[in-house]
Amino acid sequence: MSIATTQQQIAFFGATGGCTNACLVHTLNAGFHATTLARTPSKLTSMLLAQGLAQSTLDSQLTIVKGDISDISAIKSVLTNNSATFQVASQIISGIGGAPKIQKSLRRPVTVDNPEICATATKNIVQALQEIYEAQPSTAQHKPSITVISSTGISDVKEDVPFGFRTLYHVGLATPHKDKKEMERLVLENSGAGGAFCGAVIVRPSLLTGDQSVKGGKGWGKLKVGREEEPAVGYTVHRADVGEWIFEKVVKAGDCGESFFGQKVTLTTLEFDLFQSEIAKIA
Ligand SMILES: NC(=O)c1ccc[n+]([C@@H]2O[C@H](COP(=O)([O-])OP(=O)(O)OC[C@H]3O[C@@H](n4cnc5c(N)ncnc54)[C@H](OP(=O)(O)O)[C@@H]3O)[C@@H](O)[C@H]2O)c1
């Protein structure tokens, strides 16, 4: 397994999304080198500069590959940092997701512009890695870990959605959740011996609030953290805190997230009882 040092490359997908952007900001501030796919590179650059990163930091530590997640060649460039020597990233962080779309349906009021985006992204990252390993077999000795951002509300093991949100999650969000479930299956199936990844960390945040601004969250230390068998059940979590948790526990950890490999980590801030009392204060 690869050990993360600031000299190694971290590959990001979906870094114009709030959680992943916050994670990237912490990653660059800590001196790591990153490569990221972006459909609109100027959007990503503006987001990073607005968070206080210097242009010189972006120039020296960040490579942006313009492209779509359907483009295997662009994904390969991200994973190898455009290098002819095929140095593969030590870690992959993906927060790819579709844009919500409201539709005229009582059963499925919320869908996304691309209902299979998360599964497709995973399949394409796996294919890109396999092509890299085939072209240069020595690269398979140091496979990257992958961390994906999934969702609560898809567990077959234990209910992790508070009572008040269950209709929204289990009925309204069924379409994006089917995609998240398939993504989780694919990352686990392709992890470990013989797989494309050395291991996988699945992050399941509750309803996301706020944006990417690392100054806007409550801080990763305030998060309630659970796992599938014992989920932390709460209503909301700030995007910046999710990104910071991934940075602290995976990117910076030194073991590429190994202590969470195979886990489905639930992240939330407000536990059910606390949320009730917050509502009571307002009412
Ligand atoms: N909303 C919630 O309450 C909630 C709850 C739990 C989990 N989640 C999931 O958590 C993840 C992170 O959410 P977020 O709000 O931080 O980010 P987000 O706004 O959902 O960001 C999605 C990212 O995916 C990228 N993307 C979409 N289609 C792409 C394509 N075809 N090729 C390349 N990139 C593509 C977007 O790039 P562009 O900027 O180019 O569009 C953006 O960077 C998502 O998967 C989301 O579904 C959401």
C-alpha cells in the first residue's frame, strides 16, 4: 500500500463540489500535491482562490486536467498526473454527483441530471487504473486507495436516517440513492487483493448544508461519526466539515485511510434529540 507524503499525488474527482473542494483546500494548505479533473477549470481555480489559496500554491501543487468523467484518457491523466513515468496517485478522493432535478412525480419528486453518474464514475476510474496497470505492470505494486462520498439512507443493515426524514430519503431520493448503492458495491468489489484499489473508504454524510468554505463549518472534531452497524443518526452536516474529516482521517492520516478501509462511515452533526430541542427553541 502507498503511504501518503506531501510529495505524493492525491487525485480528486468532483472538486468543484462543496465537500471535495473543502478537502482539496486543506490538502493544498498542508503542502500536498494534487491533480484534479474539472469540466470547467476556471470554476475550480476561482473557488480555490476565493478560499484564500495563493496562485503560487496552485501553480506549484495543483494540476488541473480539463475533462468529463466519461473520458477515460482524461481520468488516466489525473491518476498519473500527466506523467510519462506513470507515477500513480497514492489516493483518490471522489465527490462526483449529479445535479438535483425536480420532476412531476409524487413517487419520485427528486431525480438527478445523470442518474448513474456515481456508478459510471467508479467504473471509469477502475477501467483507467486497469489500463495503467496493464501498460506498466510495476504500477500495480502501489495501488491507490479510494474515498467516495455516498449518502445515508441506503443501508440494508441499520436505519441511519432520523424519523422525520425517512419519507424524503426512502421515497423522494430513491433514484440518486440507487446510484450511490451501486457505487459503494463497485468500490468494495474492486478493492483489496486483485482489485484496482488497495482499499476503499465510503463516507455517508447526512443531509448536506452550507458550501465549500472551510471557515463556514463547525470543525471536523464536532462531527458525530458512526459506521454502518452503529450509525451516527442526525439530520444535517456541513459540506466543509465532511471535506475536513476526509482530509484529517484519510489524506493526512499517513495510511491512506487504511483504518477505515471497507467501512461505511456516517457523518452528521445534530443527533436526533438535539435537533428536536433546536426545533423546540424556535417554535
Ligand atoms: N445534497 C445532499 O444533501 C447530499 C447528501 C449526502 C450525499 N450527497 C452526495 O455527496 C456528494 C458531494 O456533494 P456536494 O454537494 O459536496 O457536491 P456536488 O455539488 O454534488 O458536486 C458534484 C461534483 O461532481 C462533478 N460532476 C458531475 N458530473 C460530472 C461529470 N460528468 N464529469 C466530471 N465531473 C462531474 C461536478 O462538477 P461541475 O462543477 O462541473 O458540475 C461537481 O464537482 C455528491 O455525490 C452528492 O450527491 C449529497
